[in-house]
Amino acid sequence: MDRLVAIAVERRYLMVGVFVAVLIGGLIAFNQLNIEAYPDPTPPMVDVVTQSPGLSAEEIERYITIPIETQVTGIKNVTTIRTISLYGLSDVKVQFSFAYTYDEALQQVLNRLGQMPPLPGSVQPSISPLSAIGEIYRYRLVGPPNYSVRDLKTLQDWVLQRRFRNVPGVIDVTGWGGKTKTYELQVDFNKLVANGLTLPQVLQAVSNANINVGGNTVNIGAQSAVVRGVGLIRSIDDLNNTMVSQSSGNPVLVRDIAHVTIGEKPRLGIAGLDQDDDIVQGIVLMRRGEQSSPTIARVSIRAWRPACDGPAR
């Protein structure tokens, strides 16, 4: 010890350099340290969600929840299975022990679900990305004064959700509040009967018209041009000009039998904040096993970028 102290005293500049290097290294390590405010101590859990609109809670329990529960029963290292059956919704939570990682537990459940016979109505079970600590970022959308909650909800569904899902570590984005934009056909049944049409024919014609169809090629010298029919509906005018049928050689368009308007889906809830009783907000969900601090930093950078920018590379 005396020799070590003597060397430190004799070579004080070297000791100062070592101290500065250790100090700088510690500051760098501290800045890169992932701080988990709510660490996840729970064993892996896989949440199987199935939606079947129109079925009551009793029918959901009998035809969907019980078959899924029976199918996943017997998987190795399963400790608990909890189920909830609501109107149009089945939720089966499969809890595993620590012997499996989340990815291993998820693969076991997917293998069992792939062996199930078809459920009523050809509904497909899906895996929920929710976890106990998955909600890492909440935000509210605020637009110009002329923006309605429907415009904000459209921006949330078609722009922000896609951008946030491109962030490494993010598995999903859940939106709340607002009104979902729809295009509605208000059919005049007198005109429908006068043209000898039925409502299913109108719906089928609109569905068939909303596609692009590829054709053959036209050879022009040494080059070839691709022929295709463009039918994707992009505006109300396109929908109004969609042909439903023909009568005596004259086309019957959607505008001849219906009035096309912009509406909203029926609302099942509403979100509010402070004095605003109708807002649009979102929750960013982190992938299980990711580090929360770096993921939140990447989400924050993406959130403050202008909406006109493309995804970060």
C-alpha cells in the first residue's frame, strides 16, 4: 500500500489523467443508462383477442372463448388461464411461468391456435400487444381552429399511427376519441326500384368498382406498354360516377340512385381533457423486452417532426 501511494504521489499527472478518464467514462455510461421507472417483474402472458360483431356474451363464451381456452389448455409451463366474454368480444389471457420467455410463450400459443378448427363466422383470433408496462407515451392532437375532431382522428389513423409504428421498439399505437370518417350512400329506394335494382347489387357494384385491374401489354416497336384499368375510388366524385348497372343501353350511376355524403361511424365513447370535453389522443405501446428510455427518446423525436416529413431512416 505504501508503494502504491508513493507511485501515485510521484506520478501525480498520470493519476489525474486516470481520474479524468474514469470521470468521463462514468458520465457517458450514466447518460446511456436505461432507467426503468416501472420494471416488468411479471412472467410472460399472451393475450388472445377475438372480435365477432353480432354475437351476445353467452354466444361468445360458448362458440369462441371456450374453444380457444380448450385449445391452449395443456401447453407446457402454463400457470393460469383467465377469460372474459363480452358482446362481440372474447379475451383469453394465458399466463406462463418464468421457464419461458415471451417469444417462446407466444410461439406456443400461435402453434395451438393454428391447429384450431374454423370458428363461427370465420373470425380469426389475434394477439394483443398490450403489456403491464407497454404504455410509454401519451399525446394529444391539437390542430388549427378550422380542424374538427374528425379531421384530427383522420390524421391520427392515417399519418401518426403509421409514423410511430416505424419507430424501433414500438409495437402498436392506440387512438382514443374523435370521429371516424366514412363515406355514406343515402339510397333513394324509389329510384332503386325504378331502375330494377336491389341494395345488395349496389353494394356489390361499388365494391367491384373500387379496384385496379391489370391487363396485357401492347408492343410498340422494341418497347411494351402495360395496360391496366384504374378504378380505385379517391373522392366523392369518383363514387358518384361509379356505374351500378345499365338500363336500355344507358348507364345507371351511383348518383342516379343515391346521395353520397361524408359522415362518421357511431361513437362508442369520448375522450376529454380539462375544459375540453371532446379531444383526440393516442397511446404508444412499447414492444415487450425493449428498453423504455431509448424508445421514448426516439418516439419524442418523431413526435416533434413536421407531419409532412417522411419516415425517419
